[in-house]
Amino acid sequence: MRIMGELTGKTALVTGASSGFGLLICLELAGQGYQVAAGMRRPEGSDRLLSLAREAGLESRIHVVTLDICEPELVKNAVLEIEKLWGRLDLLVNNAGEAVGGFVEEVPLEAWRKQMDVNFFGTVSVTQAALPLIRRTGKGRIIFMSSISGVVGFPGYGPYASSKFAVEGFGECLSLELQPLGIDVVLIEPGAYGTAIWSKGFSDISAQEGSPYRAMLDDVLNFSKATAKSSGDPREVAHLVGEIARMKSPRFRYRLPKGTRMTVTAKLLLPYRMFQRIVLKTLSRKR
């Protein structure tokens, strides 16, 4: 199906564009008429995105840029390339990230640092580099792909949740700083969707010999697998990004699907110890 939309004259940068949400968001925005800079750590992995764009008649609207968010020079060069190509940047979608799983006591400190470097410091780096161009463009918008794990901490998700909690705090501060300049900041907090981030981040988890966490680890892995199997369509998230891009005045936070909103509401309304018991009981049912 061809989804050509009229050119809007607007531009977008999407990080982590080679797969998952990032790939789908690029197609969604291109379909709305955006010129999209698809940021990828390995541009040679762009075949699937460009193939889908070609099928939809959108290939001319997607420009692949080399962008490793943990390499400041590559971040700077990517923004300069956008400025040379189009002279403006209307929308930044901070999507790139990875998931590190495991129990706090057993995850090596190096893995914690890597998780924060990618999900938090990399996000800060791209945002800082892009802001001058967004400000010059005027009336821009920055979207952060957070997670339910940025609001609710689950056992076995310590590194990932910590990085997303950090993104949430960063987003709140940034929104207050940029609102007077006419730049909207939006946080999207998806629950589990069928993307590769979970299989990559949790595939190598194993408890140490004699670990006191072995039984709970089994619960967490079983729960994660079951949730992934029943997860929603990632295109829902891409469509939401497209809707936010069109809105005159978007909200600050969006949560989806319905189960995610229910979980967050339960955490906010229930005494925490009660919520804690519910979470642990839910996990043990998946054995």
C-alpha cells in the first residue's frame, strides 16, 4: 500500500532507526510528509527500512545518517548533516536504546555504566547537539521514547528501569526550560511490545551459582516471555508519534497500551507495599 502524503517542509531526526519503533516511526513521519533523517549506528543495516520505504513510495523522504549516540563526534556530524541538507530541524525523536536485565547484586558495574551511557547520556548528547538547530527553526518538538519501566520498577529490570527513570527526570526539567521558547517536550511510556530490544537484552541473563535470586529470575523470565508473546503491535507506538507530531498542543506524557495505564494508575493510587505484593504475586503465577 502506498501511503504518500504531501510534503510539509518539516524535518525530523529519529535515533535508533534500523529496527523496532525507530524504523516504524521513520515510515510514519515520512508518510506524513516529513523529510526524515534516520539515525543508525550501522548504516549498512538500513536495507529493511529503505525497502519498506521504497514499497510505500517514501524512499526520497528518508535519508540515512551515521549516528552512534555514544560518540559525541558522530552526534555532532549528524546534526551538521541535517543542517546542510535542509537547514532546519522540527522534530527530534530520541528512540535509540538498549535493555540490560538482571538482578542488582549480580549485574556487573560495567553493564550498569553501559546501560546509562546508551539510554541516558546518549539521549542527553543528541538533545544538546540538536537543540540549537531546533531553536533556530522555531516551534520544534522533542519526543523521548521512555517506558513503563521509567515509572514502575520491576525485579530483574534494575539497569533498564534506572536509565528510563533518569530519562523521565531529564524530560521534566527540559520541558520547563523549553516551554517558554515554544518547544514542546513529550514522553511516551510504552509497555511491552514485540520489538527486538527485549530478546537482545534478556537473552543472556542467568543466575550465578547458588544465587538466592534463581527462583525469582525464573519468574521474571517467564513473565517477560509471556508478555512478549501477547504484546501489542509496535505500529501503535509509531502511529502515536505521528499523532503527536500533528497536534497543536500535545500532553507531556502518553502511556500505552491500556494495561500500561492500569499498572501505573495502580502504583500511584495503592499503598506501595500493597502494590509490591501484587507485582510479586503476578510474577509467581507465570511459573
